[in-house]
Amino acid sequence: MGRIPLTGLDRLNYYSRGLKRRAAGGSYRQWGCGRLKMGLSKAITYRGSFFSGDAFLGRCIRAGILYLFVAVYQMPGTAYAAPFAYVTNAGAGSVSVIDMATNAVIATVTVGLTPEQVAITPNGAFAYVAKSDGSNPGSVSVIATATNTVVGSPIPVDVAPVGVAITPNGAFVYVSNFVSNTVSVIATATNTVVGSPIPVEERPDFLAVSLNGASVFVPNQNSKTVSVIATASNTVTATILVELNPTGVATTPPNIPIIPTLSDGALLFLLAAMAAALALRILTRQASPPPRPPRAI
């Protein structure tokens, strides 16, 4: 026995039940993409009817488009943390937090010793503060930006840490130790120093990590040089002669092509539009009349 064609009310109930199941648990986006994939693969293989009531692949396409549009509708807006600036106060042993929207100090975090440079993790969750203590070993304090409080104990490094920089993936923190002429590496996953300090030249200052994460550039004040550390091996691979008292360093982005990206909402709309266009194309082909037979001569 063949299938009974679905009426308009039957189709409405079919989609309503599906929406309720998705609302009870699961992702409209995942379910919609799955339905679209299933329907499109069937369409490419069999080129069946999309919009007839008993077409399985037609129901897949229609359900997929419906669920993707629901996913876009219910998608929350992207949340961004409020912009803040973290300022080290060397004489006060503290870090001031400035709300950049109002240019007002909203918090003061006590870190102790002499805080020098500060760096924020790429996800904005933590601030790492290098703190020197004269000729004694210094440390790095970690501030949770959500609460503006110090988390964990200070991380001991070498003598007089002044510079701090974080890799683009947020995995490692590089700290220049001004008096001991070394660079310490901290793993952010455990907030512990990994490996031995990396020897550089005399009086390393405010260092920087390249934007591709491959290298760390360390200006050495008393040596008139810049040490280049390969992050893959944590070894110095080059020493570059510059001029008197190099102090700071910054890098430009790597020379890579700019690839535009789509937001989640735009991507879902694009998928739904592509599916609808393919469905319409196949439907148009099916609706076109068959070719006339050749005339008999």
C-alpha cells in the first residue's frame, strides 16, 4: 500500500511536534544542519521531489530550513566584556582598573612588591603582573578580571622581573628578568614555570611575542641587542644588534591574506538560502514539461 499524502494540517502538526522535541532538549542548529545534510544528500543522489507531501527528502529540507531559522531567531547576541585598562602602580604595589567607557577607576588590586608590566590573556580572563623586588627573586601575580582579585599564590621567577607577554593562544607567559638576564616561561594551565630560565643578554626589558606566536623578541638594555626566542623550543635563535639602551618592542601582524569570516547567524542564513535555492532548482526541473517527441516525416 502506498503512503497517504499529507494534508496541510498534517504537515503543520509534523513540524510543531519537531519544534517541541527540539525545545525539550537539543540544538535547533545541530538538528537543522543534520536534516539539511540528509535531505541534500538524498536530493543529489536521487533528485526526488522536494515539495510533494510524501517525499522524505523534501521533509528533510523543509525541516532543516525551519530549524535553522529558529536557531537564528533564538540565538543570543554576542556578549562582550566591558573594556577595562589595567595600570601597574610601582610605588604603591597595586594595580588600578579603569573602566574605559567612563575613564574612571573602578577597582584597585593589591599585588605587593613593585609591579612593572602587565599583560592580559587573549580571552580577557586574567591579567599577569610582573613584580620585581630589587636584587631578590621576583614573582608574577595573576588577577581574575571577572572579580578583580588575585588568584593563587605569586608565581616565583628570577631576579627583578619587569616585562611580561602572553602567546596568542594564551598558553604561555614570557617574563623578562632584568637582573638575572633570563626569561622565564609560565604555563597558564597550571600557573607554574616550565623548564629552566632562558639565558639572554644583559638587562632584558619589556619583551613582546610575535602575533603568530612563533617568536619572542627581548630587548637587552645594556647589550644594545634584541634576543629572539623560538617558542617551539624556548631557545635563543638570533641576537640582533640595535642601538643604545633598547627598552621596548612591538611586532606587526604576519603577512597573511585576510579571509573574511561569517558570524553564526549569517552562516545559518547562508546554509538555509543555499538549501532553498537547490530545492527550487530541482523543483523547476521537475515541473518543466517533458520534451516533445520528434515529428514523423
